[in-house]
Amino acid sequence: MVKSTVFLPCLVMFILFNCHQTSAQPWNFVKEKNGIKIYTRAEENSSFKSYKGETILHAGMQIISRYIGNVKNFSWWDKNIRELRVLDQQSSDNKIRYYFVYQVPWPLNDRDFCVDVTIDVDSVSGEKVVFAQPYPEEIPERKGIVRIKKYWQRWTLHPIGKNAVNATLEGFVDPGGNVPSWLYNMVIVETPLKVMEGIKMKVEENPTNLSPLETTPR
């Protein structure tokens, strides 16, 4: 089992229908904790809500980039990620494709994702955007595991000083299977909160801690 948040959580826990378009619905503020503001939003044609977290990370972009957008360093990800494979990574490091299995408590079935991650950096402002969407054809669906097919997640990192970055995490996931939307919408606010709390701890309290590559061979 891979030692591990999405990404997705992972989240952490965070798969796409039309990843480059977002709903026109407004974000609704839910709560603020430890300097992290959490929002949710209703999505068109779905009973599941999307999420957003905003915070300021008191660290330089170089330190933050060791974790966000770096699939080689996923020890801070959700501990329930039980398998992860890097499928493809460009030498320029601006595109990564990987597959992971997320362990879900009984009686629900585990979930898996095939994810395509694109990393864009603005050469003028230094803003970095890490966008994840499904890559469904790479790994065949497996018996007993529910494939997540509707998902997207976006990190936006905007430097506002030498050692300060405005970080925004947005995402949506349709968990598939028989997950009640009312229950999902109650707990989805914890996804960006836990992910961003984990990042803040890594980059602010112990910024030099960078774990080695830990992947399952393809």
C-alpha cells in the first residue's frame, strides 16, 4: 500500500465531463478554519457540488512546487491511496499522467482514477496553474472498483511576495456508484480543507521535508 491527500485527492480526493468550462453558479462561503476559506457551488446537470479553498501559503514558490504538481512526492497525499502508478511524464515536467486507487470504507467499493495533469506557468507573473482531468482510456476498468469518470481539479498559485503565495484549490468529483448526493455534499467541504491544511503544514512548518519517489511499477 502506498504511504500517503488528489489529491485527492487527494485528494487528495480529486474527473471531467467538460473540464475547461465551469458553471455560472456563484460560490457560496461555508466556513473559515486555520486561515483557509471554504466554498461550495451547485453544478449544472449534477446533484453533486463542487468545492473551493483559498489561503495564503507563507513560503516561496520553489518550496510549494515540491508538493503541488510534483507527482514524485506524494507521501503527503491521502493515506487511503493504496496504489499509484506514473503512466507518463514529459521531460519538460509540464504534463503528467498517472493512475491511482482510492480505498473507500466498507460497504462501498474502492474508486480509481486515470488522471491527466497539465502544469502551466506564467513567465511574467510567476502564476502557476496545475489542472487535472480524466484520462479514461489508459487503464481498463477493474472488477470491484468504481471508475471515477467525472472529475476536475485546479490549483492556482499566485505569488504575492518573496515568501507568500495566494493558493486556490477548486474541484469537482462525481463519486459514482450509490453515494447519496446529500451525504456527499455534507462532507465535500472537508476535501479542500484537509488538502490545504496538509500543504500549509509541509511548506510552513517543515519546508525542507521532501520525500523520495514512491511509485508502483506499471
